[in-house]
Amino acid sequence: MTQYHWSEVKPTKAGWYWFRGQIHEADPFIVLVDDVGQFQWPDGGYQEVTLAKGEWAGPIEEPEE
């Protein structure tokens, strides 16, 4: 199993990532970063990865069969 570590380095490729806010004000959640560098917040809004303030872990790998 892959070990993930929190980092302030922002994703540069599309995929699924863990995200948590800068001051850990909410539980971490999983987001899909698209090919143009945006992701969707749980409330439905979109944001550019470059503008998000927080920590990232991933990309999350698909499980093996």
C-alpha cells in the first residue's frame, strides 16, 4: 500500500488527491484535479489548484484487482 504524506506542494497533474485546509478547519477530503488544474469543493464550487491554500497528498493510486 502506498504511503501518502501531507505537503504544501500543489498537484501538477490530473488525478485524485487528498486535500486539507491550511488551518485544518475541516476534515480532509478527496478531490479530483482535472487536466486544466481545477478541482471542485464539496459545496460544488470550482477553484484553481494554484489558488488553494492548504496541504495535498497524492495522487491516489487505483487499487489492484
